[in-house]
Amino acid sequence: MQNEPVDVLIIGAGASGAAIAWSLLETRMRILCLEQGPHLKDKGYPSRDDGYELARYGNFSCDPNVRGLKQDYPINADDSCITPVNFNAVGGSTINFLGHWPRMKPSDFRTRSLDGVGADWPVDYDTLAPFYDMNDRNTGVSGLGGNPAYPDYAPELPPIPIGKLGQTLAKGFNARGYHWWPSDVSILSQDHDGRQKCVNAGTCDLGCAAGAKGGTNFTYWPMLENAGVELRSECRVREILVDEATGFATGVLYHGADGQVHEQMAELVVVACNGVGTPRLLLNSKSKAFPDGLANRNGMVGKNLMFHPLTGVAGVFDEPMLGHEGPMACSILSQEFYETDPTRDFVRGYGLHSGRSTPPMTYALGGYGVDSPIPWGAEHREAMDNVYPYLAGLTVVSEDLPEEHNCVTLDPDLTDSDGIAAPKITYRLGDNTRRMLRHGEERAKEILLAAGAKKVLSKGDDNVWWRAGWHQMGTCRMGDDPVTSVVNGWGRSHDVKNLFIVDGSIFPTAGAVNPTSTIQAMALFIGDCIKTNIETLFD
Amino acid sequence: MWTQTQRTLLDAILDELVPPSNDGTIPGAGALGVADFLPTADAFAPNPVDTTQAVMMALGESFVELTRPEKVAALHLIEAQKPDAFATLVRLTYMGYYSRPDTRPLFGVGAHPIHPQGYPVPREDEALMDELTAPVRARGKVYRDAK
Ligand SMILES: Cc1cc2nc3c(=O)[nH]c(=O)nc-3n(C[C@H](O)[C@H](O)[C@H](O)COP(=O)(O)OP(=O)(O)OC[C@H]3O[C@@H](n4cnc5c(N)ncnc54)[C@H](O)[C@@H]3O)c2cc1C
Ligand code: SF4
């Protein structure tokens, strides 16, 4: 079935797809977005149910292999110590993300020049700063200005409460003389722009029934749909088509909500399917011109997969920490150990995040992102009565370095519900990361004790959290050299001149912060470059 | 779902997996009725009833007659002999137990569905924030220039 051609076809309605659509609005081009997932009803989130925590282990799990819904593609992570997690719907993974909103720092864009590892980005912090600001305005960001860990900027809204847990840990950081700061969050600390403020429910991964979190289903998409961007949900792109003669992308084949395969032609194709979904789609788009997958003449599509491997340490305090009250991942963030220090046995660094605690079921089942239930019997009673309410933890979130052997390929057997080959992840933890995590665990213990913890609990077993592939980066990296990168400095494929990639797969390095504010700032930057270069876009 | 005999056995098992508190203020998983949850749990494990029955059969009806230390020893034995079924039963027991609104307050968490009510958490006033961040601000810049 054929549809009327469009000017711009965006694949994926998550964080990056929404941001670039907004940037291109003013061009008055006809924009269509195809999204494999549904448009969820705002009121339908599980946090309104009595047994809300159960959804975390069923159809609102962050793991597509657990959810197993029609719109989810399975991911084979048998050869990985971390499994990628996501959400497939209008809003993408910002439906279940946690709204932690740190920016990357100037040094993150220059790791090769400064530290001899990774790769320099073709853009720098100063170039991106106005796009961070623009995206923050569209999203609604809360935080405290004056953070000495960044060049000067100030979030528009006051910080969300750091709570008893945050205040307690802050004192520990102060006692050690370490940096910390209230987390920047894409969560409303006060009513804003017709949206309701956060009610401190603490289950941000179950979708935000208050609409306070910066999911693009609440931020960009209402604006975009009002402005006439066409959004077709439950439409899964099977492959991107190319003109064999010109090497240009001509459009896509997709499985529609009606169960039929459709052809959609477009002048310009933008891929925004996240760091696993994007290489998967390109590798599935084989043609005579691109027998190994689209935009993959140099074989770099899918290579250099990066996560933010993490581990956690918890302190048991004398008083209840009320850790379940407040946005789940965000209280305070320390960037004391973020930058390279030559006296350490690793390069680059990590952040110490004080997330909050979960309600009791998730704790009993091992914690968020971990499948390792606490003991049964008398030990269970002890843990639930005398440990759980008194916990405050720190998570060590490390910078992953790009390594070619960590990659996304196509699984030879596994397919999604439309019979399209599923991705396979091959990933192992680098030695640098391992050393970094060990260092972080030791520092976290010190800080918790300095904050007054009477006991510190740490697994100390070199295992990272399994269901923690929240951030998927690097698999179609950007760069000036067409031999070592997939897209150029403004997201355009080196091989296919009317194909753009705008999600985290273009990150040359990962930094050690949650990536979405940078992903969206980059998407806005790329949109801006498209507008600036519109006359010569395909030259 | 369960016959009376099965239910008695299952409640006894569940009361050992999540036992009551010594002072009796927190009920065990058997007394709380988690047995009713297990047959409804097929979204969280394949064949929850078969899995539960496998553990029950391995323990046998005489389990209910044992002293508490004997019950614990018997459960450890079955955990070693049937690790997968046992682990699934433990997991489902925790799910059934902690998904109940009446158990959450026992651990300091609200009984209510978490939205729309949430929790009233006041924002720290500026003076407190100033005091807490003073040492961090006093140290000054902690990021690296990249030029
Ligand atoms: C549980 C969780 C917590 C997180 N917490 C944070 C946080 O606190 N802070 C932070 O910065 N980041 C967080 N993240 C990460 C954040 O959600 C992602 O970085 C961000 O959403 C990525 O944006 P994206 O546009 O690349 O992909 P997504 O937002 O995932 O959107 C991609 C979209 O593409 C669609 N798609 C994929 N393939 C196809 C296809 N073939 N056809 C049609 N549609 C397709 C998908 O269905 C999806 O909707 C979290 C993620 C998770 C899962
Ligand atoms: S804690 Fe706040 S941001 Fe998170 S889901 Fe609840 S209302 Fe939304």
C-alpha cells in the first residue's frame, strides 16, 4: 500500500524524534513520524492501581523481553553483562525514564585530546549550550543554579525537594569535602505551562500519571500535533529503501496498525530509534547498494556500543530515610570524581547518584534493575524490619569507553512480532570501567559512613546491575572521518546524503551522566544545521 | 482453587518464607492470604500453580506437623533439590505479599495507589539549602576546561 509522499519522515517518537520534529516545524515542510508503539492514555498508568509495583515485573517492566508486548522487539543479551531497557510508545523511553537531567560537561566532548581515549566530538559544549537551554525551556527543568561542576547556567524552576535522604547524604559529602549538588531534573517542582507539579510519588518508571515528568508525550508531542505534525502510531518500520542509482533514501516499508505493509516515500529520512533500535533498522535495510546494511559501507554501524555500567552501595541509618517519597532517581548528584585524575588507576570518571528507595516489593526482589531477591525466612524479617526503612544509597554511574567489540548485530533466529530480525548485544565490561566502579564503591562507603550510616551494604562482587542498559550510545557514531564514523558532525550519514540520525547512537563518547538532555540538545542542533544548510542539504 | 488440605500446607510454607514478626504485629504471608495471589500470577511466571504444587508435593502434607526449625530445614532441602521452582515460589510470594495495600504501611509506605496523591514533601527553604551547599560553593569550580 502506498501513501502520499512527505518531506520529512521521522522514525521513532521518543526523545530525539520529538525534538527534531519541533526544530523543523518552522520550515513548514510536511513532517510525518512513524512510531511502532501506541499512544498511551495519560490516565492509564499503573501507578493508579492498588498493586502498582507489580507492573514493574509485567507489562510496565523496563525490559522489553519481560514486557513482550506486540510493539516490543526482543533483544538477545545472552552475551552481555547488561541488558538494554526501553519503552516503545509515543514518548519512547521518556515514558518510563526517571527524569534525571544532568548535562554533559566541556571535557566530555574532548576525551581524545585531553585524555587520549575515546574520540573527540565534532561539536563542543559551547556550541551545544544554547540548544540545551532551548530544550530545557520546552521540557520544564527544575534545579539549583550555580553548580560549580558546570559552566554557568540556571534551571528555570526551583529544585525539587532533596528530602531527608538527600540532606543526610549531603552532610556526608560535606564532611569528606566532596562536591555534590541537588539534581537537575526534567520534573516540574511547581505547576508550569499548564502542567501539574510533581507529587513525589516515587514511581517515575511506571509513567508519570501526574504529567509532571518531561516525557515527550507531555512536552513536545502535544505542541507538535497541534502544529500539524502527523504522528502514525503502531507503525513499525521494516526497512529504509534506497534508490540504487543515486544512493539516496527514498522512504520506508512499514507494518501499519491495520496489519498491512505500507510504502511511505520521503525526501529526507530521520532515524530516532535509540541506540539499539537504530543500528538494528539500518542493518535490516539491506540492498544491492548497501549489502551489509544502510549507511554501513565502513562496517561501523552497530559498533562501539556504550552503556553507563553501574553498581550501588547502601547505608543503614538510625532513622527512617523516607526514601520512597520523591522522584525515584533524583535527589543529589556528586561529580567529585567525574574528571580524569592522573593519580587514579583509571581515566575519565563517574558520578555518585543518590537515587531514592523503592517501595517494599522492589526492595524484596533485589532492587530496581537487579533480579536477586533478598533471603526468605528469619533473614527476610530482619532485612524488611531493620534495614529497608533505614536505607539511603549511592549509585556509582561510570563512563563507558567506546570499544568496537561491544556491538549490536542482528540475531540469526530471533524476530519481533512482524518477523523482523531482532538485535543481538555483545558487550563486556572494560578494565578501565571495572577499576572506576571499584574506586566509586570505596568512596561511596566512606561518604555513607561520614553521613552517619551505622552499617554499609555493598555487594563487592564485580557485578554490575543487569537491567541497567537505560542509556544506549555510540552505535552510529558521529565524526568528520567517513572511515571511522557513520554520520558527520551534524548527524547526516556519510554514505546517504538525505539520511540523518539523531538519537544517542551518534554519541562518540558517553560521558558519565544520563544522556537525554544531550540527546535532545543534539537533535535540536542537527535540526538547526538542516535549516541552515537547506539550500545545499544533499550536496 | 486450593483444596482445604492444600491450602493448609501452602499457608504453612508461605508463613515460613515471609514469617510473621515476633511481636505478631506483622502477619506472615500465609496468614495474609498470599495463597490466593499465586494462581493469578501467570503474568509474572509461567504456570505458577504447577510450580507451587511442585514445591508442595516435594515437602508433603506432613510438613504442617513439623516444628519451626524442622520446617526451615525442610525448606532448605527442597530449595537445594528444586532450585528453580523454589526460587519462583519465593519471588511470587514477595510479589503477592508486598503488592497488598495493607502491607505497605507496615514498612512506612503509603497504602494508597501512588497517584494521584503521592506524598507531601516540602521543598527545603533557601536558608537550609544555602547552608548545605556553602562548603561546595566555597571550593569553587570543579570541572575541567576543554579548550
Ligand atoms: C527505565 C529508564 C530510566 C531512564 N532514566 C533516565 C534518566 O533519568 N535520565 C536520562 O537522561 N535518561 C534516562 N533514560 C534514558 C532515556 O529514556 C533515553 O536516553 C531516551 O529516551 C532516548 O531517546 P531516543 O529518542 O533515542 O529513544 P526513545 O526515547 O527510546 O525513542 C525511540 C522510539 O523509536 C521507536 N522505534 C524503534 N524502532 C522503531 C521502528 N523500527 N519503527 C518505528 N518506531 C521504532 C520506539 O518504539 C521508541 O518509541 C532512562 C531509560 C529507561 C528505560
Ligand atoms: S514522582 Fe513526580 S515525576 Fe515521578 S511519577 Fe510521580 S509525579 Fe511524576
